[in-house]
Amino acid sequence: MVIGLTPGSVLCWMNKLTNGTSTSHKILERCLLSIMSEDEAIETLDVAIKEGVLVSTPNAKSTPASVKRSLLSFTQKLSKQRAKKDPYCFECHLPTSGLVQKCIMCVRSFHVECQRKNPLRPNYSVPSDRYQQYRFPLNESDMEESSDQEASRSMHHTWVENDVRKYMVNNWSDRDATLVKNVLFVNDLLSISDISRNIETKKFKHLFEILVDLLDLQHNIGIFFGTKCEEYNSTKWLLRDITHDLREISRCSDCFRHSIESNRSDFWFAKPCTQRHELVYAKQSGYPHWPAKVIRVMNKKNNTYDVRFFGGSHSRALVPARDILPIDTDTSKLKIKSSRQYNNAMRELICHKMLLHHPIYSFSFHADPREAENIINSALPHYMEPCSRSAKRARLATPKFNTRRSTAETTPSLPQRVLPRRRCRKAQGPENLQDSTFQIASSVIPSLAPEVQVSLASKVQVSLAPEVQVSLAPEVQISLAPEVQVSLEDYNELMREVLHLNAQLSQKKAEVDIKREELNAVKRKRWCQLCLEEAQFDCCFMASYCSVMCQRRDKRRHQTNCNLQEKT
């Protein structure tokens, strides 16, 4: 037996009629005045008596006056008949008055005017569900750091502090709770704890299943507490947050997972996703071009790009297609002023490009976060160099041999570091290989004890490839410990690799020169002002077109700044 009573009325009555107690008509009418008018309270009470929700105490005289003076109690029938449909509209949570359509798959009912066109967009108005405003990322000095207390509340706060089951357990007996369930609800009651448990046990197989359970929770709260109470308003905020998260998960689950991980890395935004994002330079009004990831392209809004910027707070923005540039654009022509925020964004972009070369399973859902962190930490020292001019390392001139020898003798605890870049440039001839050989030896030998020195020439067998064979200089005839076995096979392999890389580098440079020439040829062409195809004629100095049709279509927009019209 499920009766369509005014939402909130059963709650008010049961608080007066707990454990089978009885009270008068006037008291039951008066307790409804906080949620409805006096006429509606009288009508609701009559409907409850007629449907058997409220029953009068037995009386010998059944006159109309005696019925008015009799006491009413809540029905004590525990038997529940399976209802064919829900008497309350699933959207407005009001009793079915007027034209109602029942769902063919379940017991839910809907008013025709209450049906949603989009399941993720409710009919009622809620605050904006965008966590980040569409603005340029602020400077670090402009952002206030939140305290640990605020962060803890934001992580563990839930909008719905009280649901139907929790209220019944805290205020009513099991019998009274069962009686109310039989009168109001068609399906079993769900609480926030039940939904959380289903998420932890991985009961849900699809995202919409979570949304359906939350909508059932909101429907039950609207019927039980009413649609004008704090509990029901809390469900609006809860569903706003949940639908926002569901949309983000459906767009890119990896981005959402990386952003909420408890042990989130500082370079979480640089981790690649299974669905690779296009990298672009996006420009907002009043700000320079900024590196960003493309989350989606909104074709319905004239190819508007939904992007998320590198660096800072990783803000989101809707940028028109005309303000989007490819990531391989020459940044020197964009005239971007160097700043700490821009340098940090570029560092994160370089890190992201570097991680794209690693296997995708290293950052997938089942991957170990510590392994991904180790990949980032091991790769950053090789790829992440300071971007600002003041932080660039000064280029040292090639020191003379005597200078190296004096340095090795004066500072034996600080051997000179051999940079890979330096070795690549010097591995071009036998004389340079001799220099590099001495540089490696001089960085190791000063740390040996003098009393255990023996001749290096008699103990070391130098076996190099024919194309890179060298002989040790007389100055390198130093001594090593007898127990130290020095092998230059690794050095031989390194030299062969250097020569191979130099050949590849020359080939790539030639390919880059060819591409640069092709790009310059494309830049010298004229392009249609409207469709961006190759232009066939010029209208004026400001615009060119591929056909007369494009010129006619663009006439209204172009005539305001057409140089030809100004002259005429």
C-alpha cells in the first residue's frame, strides 16, 4: 500500500504517533501548517484517513461529531503489497496529479512536463558545477594557500548529512520505520553508506548506475522530508558534484584519476593518458599563447576547444579555434614574455613529451604509482633544464691541457664532469678521442692512494675498434692498483654509439632543412580569408579569396576594414 500524500506529512505525523500512540485531529492538522496552508492540511488529513494511513480509535457511537472528537493513530498493518507504479513523480516528487506516464522498464512515474531532455541536466536550478573558472592561471603570489583544516574538510565533506534511513534509525523504532516504508516507498531504501559500500566493493559496472542510485536517494528524501527542506537542497549540491565528476570521467578517466590520487605527483598533469590529448598553444583574450591539452572539441559551438593549461593550477578554458596554434609552432615568433609561470608550464610540457615515449601501461589504471614516480624522477634530470636565461648554465671554453692537469692536482676530490654534449662534439677525430680518454682517466685516478700505484701501460689492454683506435699520451702513463681491472670495452662501445648518433643527427638536420624550405614555401602562398584554402585573387592588401562565392560570404565582415573601399 503506497499512498500519494503530500511530501513531509507522514514525517510530521509519525513524530506525534510513535509506538502506536493516538492524538486528535487538531494536533495532526496543526503540525502540518509549517509545510502547507490550513486548507491543504485539512485535505491531506482527510485523504490519509480515507486511504487508511491514519485510523481512529474504536468508539461505540459513530456519529459525525464523535468521529471529529475521536483520536487518530498510525496504521499498524505490516503487510506490504507490491505497487505497480510510484504515486510520486520522480522529478518533482509530488503526488501524481494530472497526466502521468509510467516508465515501461520500472515502477517510476513522471509528469509529462517534468521529463528531462538530458539525464545529466536537472530541471531545477543549481549553482554552477564548474570547479575552475574560465580564466588565465593566476600567479603563485596571488593564490592563497588553504590550511590543512580546510583541505581535510574538502576531502571528507559530504553534502547529505542526513538521509531517510539514518533519520529512521536515530528517531524511530524498527516497527514504526517499517510502517512508514510500507506507506511511502516502492523500492528498498538506499542510504549514502550503501552507495559508498557498493563503490568500494566494485558493484557498479557502468557510470550511470551510480547516478540512478543517487537519483533514487534524492527522490526518497524529497518524499520523506519534502522538497523545501535542507536535506533535499543538499541532494542538489551532491548531484551537481557527482554529475560533474561523471562528465569528467567520461571525457578522460586518466586525467580524472591523476588529479585525485592521494599520493599525487607534482608532475601529475604531465602523465600521458590512454586517450592521447592533442597539444596546442591556446590564447585567451589579454594573455599570451600558453601550452595546453585539448580535452574535447565542441563542434556545436563553432569548433570551440575545451583546453586545460599546463602549469599553475591547470585551469580550464573554452578557446575558439582561431586562437589555437599547433604545439610545434615557433615560440620565438609568438613574442611570449619569459616569466616563472611560463617557464614552469614549459617544463611540464617537456616532461609530458618525454613521458609519451614510455609504455602507456606504466601510467595505466593498474600500474603502480611508485613506478610511474620513479620514471619521472629518473628522467627529469636529463630532460628538465632551466628555461629562464638567468638560470642557463654558462658555456665553458675548452680548457688547455696544462689547465686540466693543474686542476686535477689542486682539487683531487672534485673531478671534472664529462658532459655528454661535450663528448659528442669532440668525438670527430683521433686527436679528440685522445683528449677524451685523458679526461676520463684524470677524473678517476686522483682518488687512488700513491702507495698502490703501478704502471697503467703494462696493466691495461686497450682494444678499440679500428675506426676509433687511439694510443695513450705520455702524460697518461699513471698508475693504478693491481687489483683494479680497468676495461675500456664500454668506452669503445660508447664511441661507436657516438659516431652512429652523429650520423643520425646529420640526417635529421637535412630533413629539418627540407621541411623548413617547404614551410617557407607554404608561408609565401596566399590563403582564402574565409575557408583558408589557397587563394586565387586579392581583394585588397588585407584579404584574399579562392573564389567569388567566398568573397560574397565574407563581404559583411570584411567591408569594415577593406582598404579598397577606403580609397574609393
